[in-house]
Amino acid sequence: MPIFVERYLLPVLAALTVIVAVTNPMRWGWQPRVTGGLAVCVTAYLISRLLHRYSARSAGGSGNPLASSRVMIPASVRPSQIMSVFFDGKHTSLEADRATQPYIGKWMTFSGSVEDVSEGQLHFIDAVDQHNVRVFASFDASWRQHLEVIPRGQNVTVVGRVARACRLYFALDHCEIVP
């Protein structure tokens, strides 16, 4: 419905407004015609903005305009799989850093049991073979109140942008908690 209104109905109304303002079938002066035309244009603009926000919220769920441009790592890929290159004994740290670079800046979903909660962060452990990978999920300030009530051991699913992958830890930033 919003696409129909935005692409078809609003342009038709705009065209009718221009036609009425130019042909002046009601014999109005210039001031009422210009004022009426501007009022209709402003109303059409506000309606299109509202429809755009509505469609962004219903499509993305969060209302975040960047949500649709996120490049997501497949849900089956875990941080421990990405980090396994550090622990396989076949790669140097430099090679492992280069191997994890394609994941940096991409978004991923991670589920796990909370090990600790600190200021703006959740801490998880993701196991790979006999190694434990520390996963740090950093949140923006708007999530602070949500983080304060999460107990240790609670299973939480987050979506975040991969910020860093190194031998010591795996970091996600700009995280959001999802159901």
C-alpha cells in the first residue's frame, strides 16, 4: 500500500494541484493559488515521509535505515569457526589475521550463554576444540538499561558488526539483542 500511495497517488495529486493552480478554474488570485499549492506539496511530503518510515520499520523490524544494507555472515558460522585458523597450528598469527579480514565489518548473529556483563558489553565463551574463544559484544549507550538486568548464564542472541578477530578474542560492536 505505501508504494502505491507514494508512486501513483501522490504524483497524480501533485499533477492535479499544478493543473488547478495554472488553469485557475475558480478564478482565485495568485496568493491563494500559491498558498494552496504549497500546502498540498508540504502535506504530500509529510505523507511520503511517514509512509517511508512505516515501510522501513515493517521491512527491517528495527526502523534502522542501515539494516537493509548490512552484509550478514550466514547464521551457521560461529565465532569459533572464524577463529579456528588461530588455533589449528598450520598458520602464523599474521596469516590468521589475514584469513579473518573478510569477516571484519560484516554483521553476524551470535547466540550463547552470558559469562559476564560489563559497562556496555556482554561477554561470552565460544568453544573451538580445546580452546575457548572469548566473544565480546559491545552495545551503544541506548542498550545500557537492558544489559544491567541480564544475569550470568542467561542465553542471549545478539546481532552485531564484526569489529576484531584476533588470537585473544572476537569482538562485535553496534550490537542489538534479538529475540
